[in-house]
Amino acid sequence: MHLRIVPFFRDLVVAIAPASPPLYPPDPRMRLPVLTGVPSDDKFHDECGVFGVFGHTEAANLAYLGIHALQHRGQESAGIASWDGRELHVHKAMGLVADIFDQEAIGSLPGSSAIGHTRYSTAGSSNLANAQPMFARTTIGNVAVAHNGNLVNADELRHELAARGALFHGTSDTEVIVHLIAHQTRGTIDERIHAALSDVRGAYSLLFLTEKGIVAVRDPLGFRPLVLGKLKNGATVFASETCALDLIEAEYIREIEPGEMVVVDDKGLRTVQRLPPQRAGKCIFELVYFARPDSQVFGRSVYTTRKAFGRRLAQEAPVEADVVVPVPDSGVPAALGYSEESGIPYDLGLIRSHYVGRTFIEPSQSIRHFGVKLKLNPVPDVVRGKRVIVVDDSIVRGTTSRKIVKMIRDAGAREVHLRISAPPTRWPCYYGIDTPVRSELIAASHTEKEIAKYVTADSLGYLSREGMHEAARAEPRGFCDACFTGEYLVQLTPPQAGVVGEHGPREGKPTGAAENLTVLRA
Ligand code: SF4
């Protein structure tokens, strides 16, 4: 979809998602996941990547490269918005960055400032109406927005806005932010953005493209990362991760701080809001799994942190074995760390196919067991007759782990010991991560022993919460680890009594499940 003329809100079409019953009954003990063989990687998924550049004649080209580097943060849709001094241009579509943008599409995005976005849907279903950047014409000019995160009070705000006459085009919570800005009646565009955000709660790293420049904002707890960089010509760059800066040879300057709002325009770069230091809620799962290992996130090397997780895991969950094998790609740094610490040799006992696209045609029931084998295949010479330690970063439902263990055993391993470089994932995330409902999380209702039995491993070991924080040099008041602990830092609204963690954002509707369970750490 390419747009040059921006519609007024009154032109937007209302789209109301039908209410659907819970997907899973609330007795998880009776429902170990069914082995369907559908090629899901059984992982938590990050929601989005954002990128912005101000002050470069090839802004759209740079934005393309930036979101290409951030493709791992979302593969369902992507888009770029540019401002050429007269008009806002937007091109977005479903699919991967490289498939959406060709020379013609990039050429249709003139101007020296641009923002880009890659999306994996969490709140809101996966369709073009929810693709970003989203855009609007306010009474004082055009604005486009790219959002990484998830608002926990989006439903509440949506109802209030709808009661005031707002017409919603899609179901994404980002559209709520766009409407909130449009409803502001006073101040400059920067001031209106600032005022609009005072109503929202939850996780947001946001980039706004305005007619004057770019506004970058991170929520007060700083759940999702956002960094500032500089190109050789002096252009300002913003990105979810530093790997996007590396690709365009931009210098990393610093993180946008939790609660900080930065504006860059013809007057230069300035911080217009900086909240006093308080507890933060940086997502520790970014360090465990989401971010690219070559990135710096929250001021840490992701690769070095994952290796430290592996080292600590070897101390906490040792076992006699002959070889340490990673589940590629995400388990590689932790497996290296485990091997270094334990002295047990590291080897590549599983090979990953990098050519399994999202357009995979689901096989018929009779041959579905090929699912995980499409992605991973064991190397018999590495594992045959050996006691194998398999290192992965998480077990979500347990279905994939079970298949991996079986695969390695079938390839001739004598013993298979599973080691996880994070604590058990027991709770859904409400802050911009696609997680299954709680009853699907195997660790929410099963002990380590039961999980080991289910995945058919000879033994199972997780990294402890303390071990994770210490290895990541993550001060307890600086990070969110709610998916491991249930200690949610921002409460959901509206609360619904009697519902306990059964709905994740994947269903597009946080339910307030955690309201009665919230433990705000001192
Ligand atoms: S709940 Fe887990 S995935 Fe979500 S923000 Fe917190 S640490 Fe990250």
C-alpha cells in the first residue's frame, strides 16, 4: 500500500474484532500441548522494531536498511513513512522487508527524514490496517508513528475515544495513540504528543515523524530498547537495536533513557522530558532471546550476556557429559559459555535450515511430524554414543523441546540432558511480547521433573532468577522479569475478577488477569 494523501479521521472505517471465547480451558494440568508438528518455533516473539533518520537525503534508503537489520523483531508487516517538506509519504505492506520494498517503492518515499517499522502482531490482529507506520493529519499538520510495545490500558482508552466520536480503522493499540494526539487541541505537535502520552500506560518505544522532525519517546519503565546514533554527515538516527546502526555505519551515542522524550529538528537535538531516576522495567528477555546477539541492548553486549548466562548455568546445573550442543541459533552463545565453564567440548550437533519461510505450506495430518525437522536436523557423527547436553534459551509449551530431544536420541545419543539459559517461563507478557496464554506455558503448571519427563530428557536444568540477574549485571530494580515471576510492574485495566493469567496479548485483549497477583517490588 502506498499513500501520499493522508485521510482525515472521519474517512477511517471502524473495524471491530468479534469477541471470541478463551482458546484454552483453565485446567492446564489436564492439557499438555498436542504435538501437531506445525512448524512453530515454540518461542516468545518480539513485537516490533523501529528505526528513524533525520537529516539525510537518502532517508528512505537508510530506513529500509535499518528495518532490514531489525527484521528479527517482526516478520508480518513492514513500512516506511517519509516527509519531503510538503507531504507525508507512506509505503507499507504485509510480508518481509526485502519483499515489500524495491527501488520503485523506496523512490516513492522522498525527503530527508523517515521512520520505519517491522511488525509481529501482538495487540491487534495481523492485517494491513494494523501495519505501521500509522499516520494522521491533525489540525496542525501530519504525523506518522512507529511503536514497539504494548499499552495495557488500550481498551479503556479506545472506549473513551470511541465515545467521543473517534473512528478506528484497525485493532492495534498504536492507533489509540494516534487518536489521542489528534484529540489534543493546544500546543505544538511535540507538546501534543507529550500530552497524549500522559494518558497511556504500558510499554512503548515510539518514533513520531512530524513536519518538523522526529520525536523519540520511551515509556517511564523503559520496557523496550531504543538507541540514539549519528551518521557521518551529522544525521540523527534512532533504532530499536544497535545492529541497525552498525549496518548503516552510524555511531552509537547512547540509549534513550526510560521516560525520556527527545526531539530532533532544524533547531538540533534536545531532550524535552527526562523523568527523575526511578525503578525501571527493561525487558530481560531482550537479553535472553529477542535481541540480535551482535547488538548492544540496555548498555550491554547481548552476546556476552548470553555467554555469561551459559557459564552461570554450568555452575548451577552441572552434569557429566561428553558434548555441549546448542539449539541454533539462539542457544549458541549460552552453549559456548556452558562449554567454557564446564570444560565439556562444544560441537554443532544440530543444524538449522535458514530457508523455512513464513509461507510454509502446512502438510496434511499424516505427515505433520516433519514440522520441527524442517528447521533442525541432528548431525549423527556429533551425538552418536555420547552423553549430550542440549542448551536452549527457553521452553514455552515444551512441544519443540520434546521433538529436539527425540531427534537427538534417534540420532544415537546415549543420554540427552536439557539445559535452559533462563528461568522457567510461567507467565504471559503484557508489554509487547507475543506469548501463549498461561495454561499453554508448561512451566506454569508442571515441576522441572514433570517437564523433563514430558520432553523425555534424562535431566533438565534451568538458570535461576538470581543467576540470570547476576550474569546480566541486571540490578533488580532496573529490569522486568514478570514472565518468570508474575511480578507485573504495570497493572492492567480494567481488572476482571476471577481470571488468572489466561489471556496473553496474542488474543488481542489483556484481561486484567494479573490485577490481584501484582507484587510491586520494593
Ligand atoms: S514479562 Fe518477560 S517478556 Fe514481557 S517485558 Fe517482562 S521480561 Fe520481557
